[in-house]
Amino acid sequence: MAWTHPITAKWPARHPDRIQLYSLPTPNGVKVSIALEELGLPYEAHKVSFESNDQFSPEFLALNPNNKIPAIIDPDGPDGQPLALWESGAILVYLAEKTGRLLPRDAAARYETLQWLMWQMGGLGPMFGQLGFFHRFAGRDYEDKRPRDRYVAESRRLLGVLEQRLTERTWIMGPDYTIADVAVFPWVRNLVGFYGAGDLVGFSDFVQIQRALAAFEGRAPVQRGLQTPT
């Protein structure tokens, strides 16, 4: 690959002809690794360690000035030119359009899928993340539980929206698995798993979500993507 990027000084590419993924196995990070696995796209994963503040390094900031994972470089981007891209939702749309998969071609269904993707990015992810802070991390030591309870109530409301959507539907868009599912279910999994907030939000009440989450976790590409990068 003739084109190079400053990030390769810190994370050299052993396979520069493949998509380069800079990430961690967080809910946002695994969205992209799962999509790459589902789509069968060759890629090379690089771990961006928060423990060593890799996300604030000049090399990473040259790729993503917002210092968040995931980010990618596709050496074979639009018109055959390299593309550097960040923001998990934007990357999901790009990968789906690159391959013609996981995003409906019908215009109405396509926009409806993007609607649910934006719902995850603007609502589900941020609210679950705040609940995680107040339930598992530093916020749990606050004596005032009103902030935590606010995010518990909003997380439960969002779960109710998803539960209703999945009633009589296999996946968010019906029979077809899409980037909306790839975006949503890592966050649901994280809420009840890593954050340990299942009892707090009454997760046992959401039987359709439990069913879809189990199907999601049972997919082989999902299992691989959840472990990437190691």
C-alpha cells in the first residue's frame, strides 16, 4: 500500500492490504469487529489500550481526533482510495454499503434500519453507559441514588421499546438480520453481563429481548467478534 497514515507508526500493519481495525472489546468496539466477521471482510485488529492511554496518543488522534474507539482504515475505500473512518455507526453503514449486506436495499427499509441504528447511538448506548457508571463504577459510591434511578428508569423504558419492536419479529427489522441488531445487542449484553444491572432493570420481564439476545450470542461471527481484539 503506497498510502500510509501516522497511526501505522504505533500500530504497524502486517497485512496493509486488509482493513485495519483499532479497537477494544467494548460494546461500541465489538459492533465493528462483529460486522467485519459477519461480512467476511479481511481485517487486521489492533488493540488500543485504555490502560496506557493509547487513545490519547498523537498517532491515534491523527486517525480519530475524538479519541474514541473503534476506528478503521480501509486501504480499498471508495473509488479504490484509502479511507480512514471513525464513529461505530458510520463504520457499520460504510461496511454494509461496501458489501451490499446487512442493510436493506429497499429505500424505505434502509431508512428504517438507520432509524434503529441512530436510536441505539443516541439513546440505548448512552443511557446504558450512564447506568453502568452509577451501578458498577465510581458512581455507585454516591449516597444520592436519584441519578442512578433516573438511568434505571430510562433504560427500562428503552428496553420496553425494544421488547415491543421484537414482538412477532425475529430481529429488529423482521426476518432479516441487519446492522441495527449488530449495534443494539452488544449493549444489551453489556447491560446484563458486564454492568450486572439485569435485576435492577427487571430484565426477566423482557422475554423477546432475551430470545433475540440468545440468538445473537449464538452466531459464530458474533462469538469471534466479541473477542476482538484480544
